[in-house]
Amino acid sequence: MSKQGNISVSVIRRLPRYYRFLGELSDAGISKISSRELAEKMRLTASQIRQDLNCFGGFGQQGYGYNVSELRQEIGHILGVDSRKKVILIGAGNLGTALAMHIDFEKSGCRLIGIFDSNKNIEGQELAGVKITDVARLEQFCSAEQPDIAVLCTPKDVTKDLVKRLTGVNVRSFWNFSHYDINVDFDDIVVENVHLSDSLMILSYGVNNT
Amino acid sequence: MSKQGNISVSVIRRLPRYYRFLGELSDAGISKISSRELAEKMRLTASQIRQDLNCFGGFGQQGYGYNVSELRQEIGHILGVDSRKKVILIGAGNLGTALAMHIDFEKSGCRLIGIFDSNKNIEGQELAGVKITDVARLEQFCSAEQPDIAVLCTPKDVTKDLVKRLTGVNVRSFWNFSHYDINVDFDDIVVENVHLSDSLMILSYGVNNT
DNA sequence: TAGATTGTTAATCGATTAACAATC
DNA sequence: TAGATTGTTAATCGATTAACAATC
């Protein structure tokens, strides 16, 4: 493993999909697959699969192919699904609540350890086994617990200030559902954006233009 | 407008972000902007902005720049936010419920006209002003209403069958939140995937490797 | 050993950036 | 008119695909 020079984000963004398909193959009892067969299933080229995998090392065997469950585990390890990152979620509205309950954090190497909201009425309630805390206590909590990731389900206008507070207590990775682009105001942070309305507009374009 | 040869998806996927930033500028009372200024705000190159916009036509004026609200409107029109696409949502669990309540469909040129679930206990309940219908009546409803888009918030194992039923009644555009890749089994459909667990894994990689 | 399939290098393709002439 | 900034062509960069020698 690990000839990791600098892996391009295009490659990284394909890894979860490999991981998913390999999981399905593994569940179906398939133990061995060639790049050609996998390419066919995933609608990719065999070349791309081999190139992608070889960014990280030689996981295959010439003349044979790849061991499905072994490869899956390797990719999982690269993605960090075997780590246990501490995650906090901010904003327990519709979306935040749904994410807390719907996302299998464990499966992605995460663990939800805190939920914050500004609404005093829901303070103390539990969501997915985690208590909702007043967002006023955010810094206190983060200083003590040192979370790795913050999930942002907050309205656009408060998000920037929140990120400022979070970077202040050394939280530097964000799963951003807020209608706001963190990257333009902050450096040296890791952001994965899920801009749902952008996504819907892209779909809308597709509907009109096909 | 419309020198649209074939626009690359890279360009399309940037449009909602332009739309968003231009909206903010417009709200801030800024009426004119140059590609250089906009590039600085969005952390892009001026070149890219001009290239992107010129896929669709000459929206600027030499020596002056771009009219903010006019450009915003043009991009909105390209994305179809001024259309009124009929949307149905399938799967009123945590995520589906949250989306129905949280997403401003109107803003993206959509209109939620139906919600379906297999759970008889919630049948008849209302969500965002829309009644929940038994998924058994899906075909009947679609034949009558001809929705343009289906939002899929269903578990992975039932999604494929649902898509088959939906394409059968001529629904061919999908906003897919299900842990399943529609594209590999169906052709001639439009899909926008929101694979949340993939997204979280990509973030997890970023946390480990920066 | 022969056949299959990888790992890897080379060729192609597409997307981004730079440069500049056109023009407001 | 002079200055600014676009629209567009050319150059660069990166990602994907093809080819093939290495090897199981």
C-alpha cells in the first residue's frame, strides 16, 4: 500500500463507489473479479480502474484479477472507514434531525458525539441517542472533546460565524449542508459540500436539456 | 442566448454556484461586476468565468463587465428555475420527510405534487401541504399527473424495482438519495445522485490526509 | 508452459488557463 | 480618444483511455 504521491480528487471521489460495489459483490459471494468484469458492472473502463487502484498500490495479481473482499478492505482503509472520528452536528432542524437519525456514521468511520441547536425548547432532547445541547456551549464542548468533523445544518446567515467559532477551537473539517461556501472565507480546512439546492438545479437543467 | 453546442457537465455543475453568488451580490445592491472581481470572490479564474458564460452567449459588455441581476436571471433561465416541474417524492422516512419540509422546491423551478410511502400508518398524513399516498397507487397517480422528476428516498433494495415502475409510466428524471446506482441498470434517464455516505467517506479521507 | 490479467508507460482527449484582438 | 474588459483563440495542464511488457 501507499505509493501515495498526490492523489487527485477525481480518483478519491470514485473510491466510495468502488467500495460500495465491492461490498455488493462480496455479499453476493463473489470472491474474485478482474478489472474488465468490474468495469462492465460499474460502467467504467478497465483501464481507469487499474489506474485508480494503482495510485495506492498493487492490489491485484497478474493473470488472476483482484480479491474482492481484500480489495474492499484496502479501499475502506484508504477512506478511513476503520477509524473512529468524532463528529458533532449543528442545527437540529428538519435536515439535521433527519441526518442524525438516517446516516450510519459508524459505516463511514465516524461517531456522533454531540448535537447543538440554538432552540432552547429542544435542549436536552435526545436524537439517535445523543443529547441536544445549547449551541452556546459549543466551544466548551469542543475544547473538552476535540471533535474531528462538524456537520453544518444551519441557515446560511449564521454558518460563517459558526465556522469561525469552530476553527477557533480547532475543528477544521466540515460536512456542509448549509447554503454557503465555506472555502471562500477560510483556508486550511477540509470541506465536503452537499448543496442540495444546487443539486436540484443541476437536475432541472438535465430535465430541460435531454 | 443559446450558442449551446454541447455544454460539458463541468460547466453545468458550476452554474448553480454562479447563480448563488450573483444573487448575493444583487441582494447587496451591487449591479455591475467584472469577471476579475467575480473570480476573486468565488476563488476561480476570470478566464474560467468568461469561458463558462460564453458557452451560452455573450452576457457581458466589453470595457464594462456584467450586469449582475441580468446575468443572474440568464443563468437561472438556463438552469430552468423559472419553469415549474412536477416533482414526486418516494419514501417518507426521516430523510424523505426532511427533504419535503426543508427543500425550497419553488426556488429551483419545481413543485412537489405527491409523496408516496409503503407504510399504511402514515397514509393520508400531510407533509409540506402534500398528502402521503400509498405507493401502490404510484402508477395510477403518475399516469394522471405526468410528473417530471422523482425524488428517491427509499432503501437500496427496493429502489431498482421502483425505478422500473417509474420508467414504465414515463418518469425519466431522478433525484437519487438511495444507496444505489440507477445509471448502471437504466439508459436514457437523467440522474442526479446525492450519495450521502459516499460524501461522508470522501470527507473522512480528507480528514486523514491533510 | 500457455493464457490471462495486471501494473505501467504512452497516446489521446478534454478542461483549464493564458493571451490578445475586438469593442464598448 | 484612451482605458477597461469582454469574447475567443492558443497554450498548458491534467485526466482518461489505449497499448503492451511484466508476471502470476
